[in-house]
Amino acid sequence: MKDIIELLQNERTKTVDALKQGEQDKLSHLQQLDKALGWLKVVEDNELATVGSYKIHRLPDPRSGFSYYHLMIDNERGDPKDWTEYKPDNQSLELCFDDIIITRK
């Protein structure tokens, strides 16, 4: 992954140089490179495997007004009253309609 990131960073440098020379048609190219580099860094930083190893879930509209989804820890109990909410950094994780969750397959 590092080789591809380096390749794209080099391409980004060339694109920035072209923009400085007045080649404004390269702006879209730069934006695409920045987007690709950003995502590749997320993949690398989180040590994600191949794309086929994951499933993406898009949260549906709850059809009950504006509601949040809560991520719960079941504490190996079947009764929801025994469950606790997952709170990274002691903050509720406010998941809404159209948010995505990525899970390992």
C-alpha cells in the first residue's frame, strides 16, 4: 500500500506544479488524488485487509421521525435491559439514517 500511496503523492506533486503553471484543468485531477490518498491512508492506518473482507451496511430510515441508532454491548445476556451502550471516549455514538457501518465478513 505504501508504494501506491507514494506513487499517488508523486502524481499529486506534479499536478500541483501544473496548476501553478496555470493548467486549471488539473484541479479536478488534484481533487480526485486527494480523495484517493485520504481513503488509502484510512485503509493503511486501520490495517484493513482486501475490500472483499468487509461488508458495508447503510442504516435505513427508521420512518419514525428523526431517531438515532445505538450500538449496544449485550454482556452475554438476552434481555436488552442488561445491555450497555457502546460509548467510545465516554460519548454516545450517534448513528443516523444513511450512516454506514463496516463489518468484517
